[in-house]
Amino acid sequence: MAHVKRFLPGALLVLGALISHGASSEELRGKVELLARGGKGPARGADVRRAVVSFEPVSRQPVRPPAEPFVLATRQKQFVPRVLAVPRGSRVRFPNEDPILHNVFSVSPDNVFDLGLYRKSKGRERTFDKPGLVRVFCNVHQGMVGYLLVLDTPFFTAPAADGSFVLTGLPGGHGKLTVWHEQGEAWTQDVRLPAGPVTARLEVSRAGAPPHLDKRGNPYTSRDSYRDQ
């Protein structure tokens, strides 16, 4: 049984589902490097711990979400964690830990949702059955940005502060290694296990807080922040 799990308090939470893999025994180690535009040296101000490293074997493995929901909270007008990776079919709860109203929503294809306005509480819940990137915003506070990665594989983790990572309990043979980070294009490489250490280099090409419209497709205005009460 493999349990791929890493906690990064206040920045990133990535959990791998508990599943049975029979003879799974391979391990894949590597390092993620974030580079400045043009690949000229390390990127400044980009947090490598916000990357998500995932492995999809050619021999498909069952994806079994945990019984308890994952949590993506609103805290001090931020989403905590900012990046959350979950296996397909997982439930995610969105508690409001602030003494003000929030309206969490997403218009990402296949995973559109709108929780409406709600005060401080244990929050509302949604199930995510479609793999893909879900960009999460607040319709009240334009500066709030979060990312939910719904993965069709049980093998994923987050790099440490130095960019190093390890995935364990992998089945041998061919597969695709993917590294995602909010500020660059996803990096992918075909891998045959067993394999030596892998280095993934991503160029930082986007700002940390991308511009976006409200849930109705309109620009944010001063009226959208009137509910801080």
C-alpha cells in the first residue's frame, strides 16, 4: 500500500490517496528548478513548494479518494493552501475562517461552481469528478486566487523548499512525469521505471496573481468589495 503525502502549512497541501498497488515498489526521485525568463538563472520570488509533481503510469492504477473531504479555506483574504492537489472524485470543503463574507467560485471548464455568499462557518462542499486545473477565486475580493488540481492518478507530491521530491510505491514500466506550477507552463517527460534522478526545469513566465473577471464575466469594481462586514 502506498501513501504519497506531504504537508506544507500555509503554503501548499498535496495529498496522495491511499490505494492498493499489489507489487508496486519503484521509487522516483528528482528536483524541480524554477528559472527566470529565458532560462537565465533561478527565478526570484517564485515558491517551488507550490509545484505539484505527478506520475501517470501507462498501466492505469485505481484512483480512490479518501472518505473525508479535503479543505481549501479562506483565511485573511487568502486561500489556504493556495495550491491543493486531489485525486479525481474527491470532495473539497471550503470553510470561511474570516469574520467577513466570501463568495468562492470557479469558471474552469468541467469544474464550474459557485458557492454564493457565506459568512464565517465550516463552509460548503463540492465533489470534483473531472480531472484538470480548477482556478478558484472570490467574487468579493479580486486579489484572492487559489488552484485546485484534480488528478487522474494516485501518485503525486510537492517538492521540498530545495526543489527535491520523491514519489514512492510506483509500478514499474513506462509512465509520464508532470510538474505543474502556477507561474509557468507544465513540464512533462516520459519515464521508464526504474530510473535515476530527474531534473525538471520550468521557466517562470506568469505573475503570481493573474488578472481575471468576476463570476459573471465582468470586471471587478469597487462595489465588489463592499461586503467586508
